[in-house]
Amino acid sequence: MKIICIGRNYADHVQELANEKPDSPVIFLKPDSALLAKKQPFFIPPFTNEVHHELELVIKINRLGKFITQKFAHKYYDQIGLGLDLTARDLQNELKSKGLPWEKAKAFDGAAVVGHKWMDKQKFDLNNLNFQLNKNGQVVQQGNTSLMLWKIDELIAYVSTFFTLKIGDLIFTGTPAGVGKISEGDYLEAFLESEKLLDLKIR
Ligand code: ZN
């Protein structure tokens, strides 16, 4: 499986990192080795002093597809969940300033965290979905899918013009504002509406 991530999909987050608003979705990949094993804590790696949390709605692909049209994109997923696109921000800023690819900052082991629980998409209005990240009991990120620059079905159509989507692939749909540093000892919890789908200890 592969993990496809969308960058700069919420205007408020584009502003907080002083990025330019893109004309088309920003895409990057994480390898399957980036996926943090279930129920494991995240260990801050030695090559960074600034790992940021990015809470994102995650789509699980359930059919093989290429050149999927927006109209039929909804047939390619049933389940939604939450994930953390963990980012070595110090390293990413350095790479960005040199115009280099982001992989070292985004695709390292454990940099993709998905929740323990997935939800049936039918239960929700996908265009008005609240999600939230708490750090040590305090709210640090709040998002609503109505604020996405590109909606889920648009993302699936766009992404599939470049990459064949396979069963089990994950699409991280971008983070809203409020990204911030995590430190040893932190405890993260993520909620989709009122349902807790993810928790993570930082070591
Ligand atoms: Zn992200």
C-alpha cells in the first residue's frame, strides 16, 4: 500500500506557514514503512528537534482505479478515519529553502499515524465534518471539511490521474491550522465529531 498526502488544502493552514495558495493540490507520498505500527508510541527521531502534528481526515481506498472521474470517486471508498501527518518541520524548512524534496521530513518511519477506528462514511455529511486534536487534554487543532480547498472526490480524481489507486491505499487530505510541536511525554487524542478515533503517546 501507499500513503498519498495532500498539502495546503485548508486556507488557514496555508497562511500559518506563509505558503502560497496552490493552483492545484500539492501531493506527496509516504512509503508503507512510514506507517506507525498499531498501538505503538511514537519515538521522536534523532535527526529533528521539531516534530509537528498535522491532524488530517484520512480516506481508505477500497477499489482499484485510475483516471477516476469526480462523479464516480465516491465508489472508491467506504471508510474514513483520522491520521497524523507527522512532520519534521525544521528539516522540512531546510529542504524547502533549498528547493529539495520533503521525504526526509515527511516519510520517515512512524511519520504516518492512523487511528485505531474507522467509520462508515454513510453516517456523516462529508462536506461538513468536524474533527479535533487534543494535546494533553487541550484542544490544539480543529477542522471542518467544509473549509477544504479541494473536496474528497476532487482529490481522488486528481490523484488518480498520476497514481493508480489500489485497495488499502490511504489518502491524507490535508491539515487545518493549529499545527504545532510535540514533545516527549505528550499525549494526543483525535476526535471525528464526538467519536475518539486515535490516540498516541509521544516518547
Ligand atoms: Zn499534512
